[in-house]
Amino acid sequence: MARIMAIDYGGKRTGIAVTDPLQIIATGLTTIPSNELIPFLKKYLVEEPVELILVGLPKNWDESDTHGTLPAKQAIEKIKKEFPAITVRDVDERYTSKMAKDAMLQMGMKKKDRRNKKIVDEIAATIILQEYLQSIST
């Protein structure tokens, strides 16, 4: 079975999470500079089969776009163009960064580590993926 990948795309950094091959567990994979997303995916997808890529789409409470919506949509289009055989979907990512910070606090991470945006982005991608897995299991 192929993995599912979630991407928390940002202007500077992109958090990435994947499932195990049985699509049961969501795990943070890495955080990369956003401009390295396509080269990273090219390398990763040669090594690991992925059947679905979820990309977080930032929206405001009232469904209006945020400053990050257009860049995320552009990233989705690039991914679709580069990897036409893989299904790519956008998913609501509202509050995932806050949820990531809350999770870091609950895990007892030190304040210094909680300020590390790379960790926040990776955890946010993991939350996007975990929420998707929960939505398809019910």
C-alpha cells in the first residue's frame, strides 16, 4: 500500500508528514525551505510510493483567503503538474499551527524548542494528516 503525504506549505518553510505504508500512523517527516519542495518530492517519490498528497490551504474564519492561500494554491498546481499520477487535494488547515504549539506544550517541550518554527511546521503537517486519517476512518 502506498503512503499518504501531508504538506503544510508556507512562504519560507514547508512541513511534511507521511503515513506508514498501511496508512495507519501519521508521522512528521521533515521541514524544508519552500523553494526546495519540488526537488524534495522528486527524490522522495522515487524512494517511497505515495498515492495521495494533501496540501493545507489556509483560510480565515469567514472562509476568506489569507496571505498564504495564493502561495499554497500555486504550490498545489506545481505539484499536480510535476506528479500527474498522484492525487493532490487541498484541505482546511485552520488552526493547525496553534494546535501544533499546544501539542508541543503538552509534550513538555522546552520554550526554546517551541519557538523553533521548523518543528511547528512539521507538527502542523502531521496534524493535517492525522485529521484526514480520522475523517476517513469514520
